[in-house]
Amino acid sequence: MTPQSTNPPETDYPARWWHALEDGRIQCDLCPRDCKLHEGQRGACFVRKMQNGKMVLTTYGRSSGFCVDPIEKKPLNHFYPGSSVLSFGTAGCNLACKFCQNWDISKSKNMDRLMESASPEKIAQVARKLGCKSVAFTYNDPVIFAEYALDTATACRQQGIQTVAVTAGFIQQAAMAEFYAGMDAANVDLKAFTNDFYVKYCAGQLQPVLDTLIYLKRETNTWFEITTLLIPTLNDSDAEIHAMVDWIARELGPDVPLHFTAFHPDWKLDNLPTTPPATLHRARNIAFAAGLHYVYTGNVHDPQGGTTFCPACKAALIVRDWYVISSYEMDETGHCPHCGQPIAGRFGHYEKPFGARRIPIAMNTV
């Protein structure tokens, strides 16, 4: 006899952001894919399906795992630097990136990947007990489990815990306002600056992501930073980097932090080389020349590229190498102590940094 799984059963939770069609199908209104589903059919994300004539979320309350991370790993360098964040994700994704670094989770169609069960209230309580400043919805895109993320955000705020969305920003206008109203911070993955790249390598579109970034800047109080994974020969040309940073400077302003991170061969792009550090340095210099104030390199050891410099006097205010902070000079209000320049971000009382540790958490033991 085959032993029964000890994993939590699939939970069908009533979903938001959908409408019925005249032909008996329903249409998901959460992301720009606009999936139209027959009874029993799942969307491209795999976790939203039509059941009994309505849309349900099948991963509510279930996770692929919980870890306590440094906030710099999200990456967020201007959101309570040095603090710890309780991180978790579910399964599935609404994009199909050929270079996905978490493909075993985001591309999973196996619900047995969801090994942990936790209510929003339990997550908030554990975060507070562990001394985490925030909870991050990450590993796969929280847009596809928005109901679970938003309920968790509500529970976190009741406990004084901040919330972070690590997302590709691929979301419909209809859901955008409610989703980001629940997020204190976000890191948005701007995967490239051509629509051809999004179509060919992500099965998506560029414009909805740009719309998300503009919305975050103009309509919300959500702190956000941008990450671009530079992939050799695909999105790392001078022309594309110039176009991207010029757009950021013009549409979002100079104070949005930008992270250029190194690609490592994975998933369906294992034929390309790792991004050379020189490519990251070149992109960083182009971004500074375009007027951006805070530009970082990631996935490499690079203290210069990890350090926060004052845009006015150029003093090194937060010295980092990867996720390790070795020097921190700002006051609690986020000003340069040398010249008084305000530094964009969310800052507070700084004590001993959490460091580079990654601590797996079993929710049923906390």
C-alpha cells in the first residue's frame, strides 16, 4: 500500500479579481494574461482555477517553506538595512522565464512542493516572536497568491510587522491598487527593457511592468527598488542599459535604487556564461551617468557595488559586501551625518545587523 502524504491538503479559497463570461467560462482579472477558464481548468500560473463556476486559489495557507533572511537578500538596501525578514512563497508563477533561479518552485505543478501550512495570523506571530522587522512574499511571485499575501499583510500590521513583495510587477490595473495598498515595500524585477525579451524569454509583456513601476511611484507610499538580472548577450548591451536607466530617471526619478545582478546558468538558459563582474560595473557606471543616485551590483562580492553612498558628498554611509554590513553611519532619520543630505528609503534605529545567515523555519515548532 502506498503511504498517504502527510502534506496539508489542497485548499480551495475563494479568489478575487475574476468575472464570468457569456460562454460559461470565467476570466481571471489578476494579471495581464487574462486567462479564460472552463470548469476544472487552471490558469497559466497553475494555482488559480475554475471550480463550481467560480475562481478559487488552491495554495492559500500553504508554503514551499519559510526562512529568516537578511533584508538585503530581497534585495532591499534602503528598507531598514541590517534587519531580518521572514520569507516565504508558495508554488507556480504567472510568467515563464527561461532563466528562473527558483524554477523548482515557480514552475512546479506538484502541490507536494507545499510542505508547510500556516495561517496569516500564525505567520505574523512567528515573525514578531523571531524579531523580524518584516515578512516577505518571495521565491515565487506573490501576485498569484495575492489573497493569501494580503490577508497576511493585514495580520502583520496588527502585530507591527512590515510587509514586502518580491515581484515581477506583472499585474492588472484592476488588482494593482488593492495589492500594493497592503505592501510596505517591494522589489520589482525589471527583467529587460525590450518587449521582444519579455515575449521570447518570459512569455510576458514589458508595458504592464512599466505601468506598475509608474503606479508605485506616483500613486502609493510603498517603498520600492528595482532589480535587473543582466544576462550575457540577451539584455546587457550598452544601448539597452542606457534606454532603461534614462527611462527610470525620467519617469521614476533619481532616488529609486537599482540593482544590477549577475546571471548564473539555470533552468532553460544553462548554455550561457555567468555574467562577468565587468558587465555589472559598466551598467552601474551608465546608471550613475544618467543621474541615478543609488545603484548596486548583486550576486557577486563587490564592496564598492554594494555600498550606499551619499549622493551629495559621496561619503560611504552603508558599507556592504553581498549581504554583510561592515559599516553604518546614518542616523535614525536617514540623513548623511557628514553633510545632512536626506537618503531616500525607510530607516530607523540600527543595532547589530542580522548578517548573511539564512535560517530555515519549521512553523509548527515556533
